[in-house]
Amino acid sequence: MYQINNKSFYISLLLALSSFFIPVSASSAESSAAQDLVVTNTVKLLGELKAHNGDIKKDANIAYGLVEDIVLPHIDFHRIGQLVLGKYWRRANQEQRERFSVEFRDFLVRTYVTAMVEFSDQIISHADNVSYLPFRNTDPEDVTVRMEIKLANRPPVSVNYSLYLKDSNWMIYDLSVEGISLATTYRSSFASEIRRGGIDKLINKLASRNKKAVLARQTAKTETDISAQ
């Protein structure tokens, strides 16, 4: 359910999101200095991934911790929810919007961390293969940062991620890999689900899957702690 089965997509997505764990100051929004700052600070998350790669493969909770601390503060899940639900967001009441934003956030985090654990070796090996392209923005408060990632035995992968200025911080609200938007990818599958059973059914299904995933993580952590004793 709601999976993107493409190895190159995930590696590119992870590398791209790894670049945005520290916000770019508003004063540098329209200059290449923004990209320079992003490149410099990418070292932190990739450094953590390198340092804990072996541990992450044994315990996914470490990866969850890194994502929670470094990546998530700079992603606007509320705005992503608006894009994903489209017309159904406008029809939803406030409680449904809030519930969807929370459950979709947890769903995306779980998907992201699962890919991080599975592809950590590839992410590390491709970390130096990222190049940033010139800005082409007319709105100083809503920008698209373009990059290319070189992967083995195939043409470079293009990545565009969209950010807007919120309270003097840049927040990610969409990302596309090879023209495939993260928001629109889920929009079609979620719309089908809503047409079949309504938005509450979609939210409940996401919540059920997220709850099962949390229980599985807790079980795995308990087993790891026991084996370490």
C-alpha cells in the first residue's frame, strides 16, 4: 500500500532530504550562497549515517532518532498534506486535516527510515555525487532548488525540491525525482481510497499501519536489549 518501488528514487530522495536539515537564512534566499550553505551542512547527517551505519542496520530506532532530530524540523507536513489531498483537503474538517497530517507524517517517516536502513551503504557511496544547478526563481519566498545525483550505470538523476519561507526559515513542502513529485505520487492513490471509503477510512488505515509499525519497533528494540544483556 502506497509504496514507491524504485531503488534509484529512494537513494535520490534520501540524499536530497539529507541536504536540508539546517534552514537557509532569508537574506541568502536568492543567491548561490544558499546552495553553498546546504552543501556545507549536508556533512552532518551523512557523517552521522557513516558513523552509525552498522548500528542502524541492527536497530532502526537509531535512524528514527536521526530523522526526528535533523530532517523533520524543516519539513512542513501540513502543507504537504494540502498538496496530497488536493480537493479533499478543502472538503475535510479541521479535525480530519490534523489527523491526516499526523498520520501521513508518521507514514512518510516510516517509509523514509525503512529506505535509509535498506540503502544506507548506497547513500554513503553516492554522497559525493551531488551537484547543484543554478537558481531559476522569481518569488523570493518560494523557491525550487535543483540538483543532480550521479548513480552508477545510468544518466544523472534530476531532483527538484520546493521550499517556502515560513517565519524566516525555509521549509520543504514537496520534492520530485525525475519529474515524479512526492506529493502527487500519493495524491492519486489516496484519492482512490477516499472515493471508495471516505477520508476517515483513509486516515484510519494509515493510523492502523502506523500503530503496527510502532509495535514492531518496540518489539524489535526489546529483543535487541535482551540479546545485548
